[in-house]
Amino acid sequence: MTDFVKVALRHEIPPGTGRTVEVEGVGIAIFNVDGAFYAMDNTCPHAGGPLGEGKLCGTEVDCPWHGWKFDVTSGERVGNPNFHVTCCEVRIQGEEVQIVIPPALKEPA
């Protein structure tokens, strides 16, 4: 069974913005693209920058540290799909934004 976890309320992340949350010890970046929510690992693979603090333009977020751009719908680096960040499954239940932390982001037991 997939365990969804509440990470925010819809109104807390207005369209065109992102936010960082911690779930089960993992930093997650959540974005609202015109009412559709996406979630991914908050850590940029380049230098560890906080993606949830980056500027969102359409479906692309800029890492605030060095400007690497990622597509929030796929996790791929714009212009170089050899780099990516892990995405989370997202669902909306009423006003709640809920995600599943993928195994790739969980600490080994």
C-alpha cells in the first residue's frame, strides 16, 4: 500500500510558487503550476542547492545557488537530461496536498 503524507494545504502554495517541507527526514520541494502540484527532492545534484527556494517559471525551477534549471513535472535538468532529481507522487485530497516519499529518497534502514 502506498502511504500518502500531508505536506501542505492548497492555499499555502499559490500558483507560480514553490515551498520546501521536510517529510520523514527528507527535504521536499513542492510547486504549484497553475493549480497542478508537483513534488521533488529539494536537493540540486550540482551543489546541493534548495530547489524549493528557486524561482518557478512555468514548469521550470531555477536552483537559487547556481541557476541549474529543472522541469518540476519530470525532475530532468533542462537541456541535459543526464541530470535529474527524484520526483514524488502527489495527490490532492480536499484541501490537502499529499505526497509519497519514493524509496530512492528514504534513508537506508
